[in-house]
Amino acid sequence: MTDALPLGSIIGILGGGQLGRMLSVAASRLGYKTHIFEPGANPPAGQVADQVTTAVYEDEAALLAFAQSVDVITYEFENIPTAALDILEAHRSIRPGREALRVSQDRITEKEFLSELGLEVAPFAAVQTADDLHAALEKIGTPSILKTRRFGYDGKGQARINSAADAAAALSDMAGSPSVLEGFVKFSHEISVIAARGLNGEVACFDPGENVHVGGILRTTTVPATLPARLRMDAVFIASRILNALEYVGVMGVELFVTGNTLVVNEIAPRVHNSGHWTQNGCAVDQFEQHIRAVVGLPLGDGKRHSDVVMENLIGDDMDKVPALLQEPHVALHLYGKAETKSGRKMGHFNRVAPSA
Amino acid sequence: MTDALPLGSIIGILGGGQLGRMLSVAASRLGYKTHIFEPGANPPAGQVADQVTTAVYEDEAALLAFAQSVDVITYEFENIPTAALDILEAHRSIRPGREALRVSQDRITEKEFLSELGLEVAPFAAVQTADDLHAALEKIGTPSILKTRRFGYDGKGQARINSAADAAAALSDMAGSPSVLEGFVKFSHEISVIAARGLNGEVACFDPGENVHVGGILRTTTVPATLPARLRMDAVFIASRILNALEYVGVMGVELFVTGNTLVVNEIAPRVHNSGHWTQNGCAVDQFEQHIRAVVGLPLGDGKRHSDVVMENLIGDDMDKVPALLQEPHVALHLYGKAETKSGRKMGHFNRVAPSA
């Protein structure tokens, strides 16, 4: 506790979406206040935050005032402009730190980092030109997937290549952005580990969740995941290795493909993660509180689960399910307060909690 | 759902303490915004609310502006001045309604209301003068307890009378306020039922909790309570009867003494209740969300419990326990963001959750 920020301290959060919103609520449970920095007007997180700054990441005066108004800075998304981080970091600690952002902002840097740790990743090759892509396809084969190196999320900035005939269209989809060709991994299912590392170096992992994606967007996470005990231990070991290598502080989402007897790291996200939302109703300390604990220097929760949970996202018109969900026993609803329902937009999620016997 | 306020509507909350704070967080989970009205500066609820009005209940312009800025009004405490309610109600619905406030604001009105419903209450008599008290003691005997009719909470405004010799001092403690002498009920323990009634008249109760008070302040609530099945059903029946008689909308705390084979109603509180905090970690829909659901016209949660819980308050220096609690498995901490720790002040609470097998 000696290094912990005192109760009542202000946590600055970059990004005012649903993750910032749930981080803000978790901070309140621990007696901290939050200040949201977000370019978009009326951010969902602002509804439950103590303060909101509406400004772009190029607004140096706003960044400076924000940094000076808070005691520590964290974020809900990894694609924060480097120049903004430089300004903020001159005044306040940013947790998780810059190294985690540097690594996770670029798919190739990330895969190289993971490989150097001895972890298995999908085969990959950098692609900028048609010649690069041709050479990469020679090496990796099809089916494979071309992705922008930076700024991709929820399946955006990705194009599948089933045969060489798809190559030109896929490259055109990248619109000239530096890209990476990734080979397909033959996996039975995807799991993720929500892992946390404290300021003092302690690591705690929640139970792995089993993820189902539809159209590149997470649909459900089920806990416990289908996973032999040995791979469950491997998953936790892999996550711990990554966090320790980065001297990470905070919660990280680590997505893993299960391929028979091994785990292949799909990607890492240096923040609270959609596949960790089940913890809100399955654990005494959820991923949001765990992240806040790490960021302010408190001891971590142990990640133990008191209930089984199936989390399901509410995307776009899924909001039509809300009236029925409100009538269903053991369903915990979490809506994000977004003004407008749009196709593909994450509007909320719900956790189906299995009662104890 | 037809009568429910649309998502994004604004719920006005009178009172900015911890109950308003947790109501505000619950509203956010359902996609609603909150506006807090509170005389004190920097209220705990304001840290997680969309808007805050700092004004006294005598400020008619502030009340009017507040009412016009919200879609419905609720409250976290029952002692709201009648004149303020009159102004607010001219513009927006107040839920729970005025009848519940009228009844619960005066201990004698409340006991008469409960008696007329055929429910058992402690023997009582109105006291204003020394002669009244003498007559009341003749009728009720000692030990008994003199309480102010209005504005009492957490043991404040109460004086115990062990023998006639204590009478004068007890009356002096009331400082001229209209009072009530209550006989002692020989009870084995106290339970409370957190009950809710929806806009459409449906009633749902959480499992009764068993309360332990120290110095007039709630210390712990344990769920499940020690209670034979028949009394468990009686408790729910009593609570339902009260809510229906008041055509109540919202959550109510009903405190009951267990005396062998019967239940005696101690008091009712027309709001979310400290003895219902366990629901935050024991149920998919907690008492705060339940109250918000009722107030906006959504269907109620069914009150089912997925885990056993022991709730314990953190009062004053109990905050010294926080470092140890942060390290304990299955403990969910809820701090209130109050700037200053004072003796007797409720600073937070924690729920010990029993994991499923």
C-alpha cells in the first residue's frame, strides 16, 4: 500500500467509450475519481466520471491541463498518438507503460516481440507492395489474411486471401497502409486470458474464457473455457511471461488459439478487454477494478471466480433483445449509454450467471 | 416496457450520499443518466453522475430547474421537506410516491399504518410532555425507548429508558421534538426484506438478510438469514402487503424482529437500504438496479440469489481494515468517495462472497 495513490486521487483515462465508462465505475468503488479525455462530444464514460475534457489528441494545451489535473494516466484503447503520449508522460505516469503501447500498436512489432519470448505465433510477413505480397504468399500460402499493421480492431483493416487471385483486391483494401500477411492457424477454438500485473510486479490471471467471434467481432465469452488442465496452466504461463517482459502495470487481454496440444498467441491488447466482461458478475474483483488497482498501486485481486458466466455482446440491433433479457433470471445487463444504435456498434453486453447449487 | 422511460432518459436523485452514488452507477448499467440534487458541496454521488445541482431544499428556482432537467425523480433518503416535494411533483413524477414518504417520515403514522394492515409492531405511545411520558411508561413499562417522531436515523434521536428514573433525561434528549415511546420487543434477531414493486404492480423480494447492529448502526447483514421456511414466507408476505397498500414504486427496506414464531415490523424505509448492499455481489440484479428499474418502469429482476454473502459496513476508523481487505479472496469492496473519515460515518462496505462449489 505504501506506493498506492491515496483515496480520492484522480485517475485520468484516455478514451471515453464503454471501457472507460466501466473503468470509471470501478474506480469509484475503490474511492477514486476519474477524469476522461475524449475527442468525441458526450462520451459514454463522461456520464459516470467526475470530470470530462472534450479535446483532440493534437490539442497540446488541453493535454497539458488534463495531465496536471490528474494523479496518474491510463487508457481504454491502444492507438493513442505518440506525440500526445510524449506530452502527457512529461507530467504524469502513464500505466500501462509506453513499451506495451509501442509493441501492441504494430502487428509486426508485436509478433516479433512474442516470438523472441519463445511464444508461438501465426506465420507472418511484412507487406507494403504487390511484390512483397507475392513473396509473402509464396512463403505463407493460402488461405491467409492481410491486415494493416496499425489501427485495426473488430475485424476492420483486414482482408482474407483464399487464393492468389484475391491478392490485388486485398492489397487495395489496405489503401497503401503498411500491412502484414498472416497465415491461418488451424485452431479448434479461441480463448483469452485477462491478466494483470501490479506496480510491485505481482501477476494475477482470471480464468481463461472461451471466445466466439462472428464477423470479426466478439460475440460470446464462456467461463470456464473448454481446456485441458495443462493448457490452462500454459495459458497463464504465457500471459505472465508477456506481462513480465514488458514490466507491465495494469490489465492485458491475451488472445490465444487452441490447436490440439499447443497455444498460439493471436494478439495482445494492453487494456481491459471485451472478453473479460464476464468478470463483472463472476468475480469479487472484476477486470476493471483489477486494472484500477494496478494503476493506482494497490494489491491485485487474486482473480478467483465465484460463479460460471456466459457473456454475450449486444451489437447494433441486438438491443431489441433487451426487453426479454430484463425478464430473464440471473441475467446481468450492462448497457453503455450510447445515444444512437448503429449496425456493428457495441451497445452493451449481458452476463448469464450460473447460480451456486 | 410500454411505459418505460426510453434509454438515455435522466433520473433525478434527491440526495448525493452513498445510496445516491450506487443508484447512479446502477442507472448507468441500464443506459440511463442521473442528475443529483444535494445541498452539500462535492457529494459522493456527484463523482459518478452526469449532472449535479448544489442547492438547498428551500431554493425554489433550483428545484424548478432540476425538475425540468430530469424525466423522473427519486430519492435516497426519506426526510425531504414537504414544500420541496410539492414544487418538484408539480413538474415530474416522484417515485416512490408521496404516501410512502408521509407514512415513513413519522414513526407514529408509520406504526398506525402498519397496525391497520394487521401487522405486528412494538407497543407505542405518542409523547410530547412529561405527563405524556409518565402515562406512556405506565402503559408500556420499561425497558423502553423514547424516539423523536421524525428525522431519526442510525440510532440518532433515541434514548433508552431502563427505569422511571431515566425518564426526565430521555425527554430532555428529545429537545422538545414530538416523540414516541416504544416498548422493547423480545426478539432473537433482526432480519430485513428488501422488497420492490414495479410501476405495473408486480412485487419482487430479495432473500431476507440477518442484521447485526452495534451502537444503533448496522454492522453486518448475512444472507441467507437464520429463519425457518414458514417465517421466510411470512417476511415476504408482510413486505408485499406493505408495498401494495402504499401502491409503492421502487425498493423498500422492511426491518423485522424475529420473536419465536412471529415477525414484528420494526421500521420501513422507502428507499434502497444498507441491509440490501449484499445484493451487489449476490444477485444478477442488485437492489440499486431494482430500484432504478421500478422508477423508470422496467420489469423487475426476480430477486434470485446466485451466491451467499456477508456484508459488513466500514464505519469511521474501520477504513484501517481496507489494506487487509484488498488482499482477501472473494471480498468485494465498495467505498463511498467521502473526503474525510469521521467517527460514526459510513465510509464504505464490503461483501464476502461464498464461491460456488
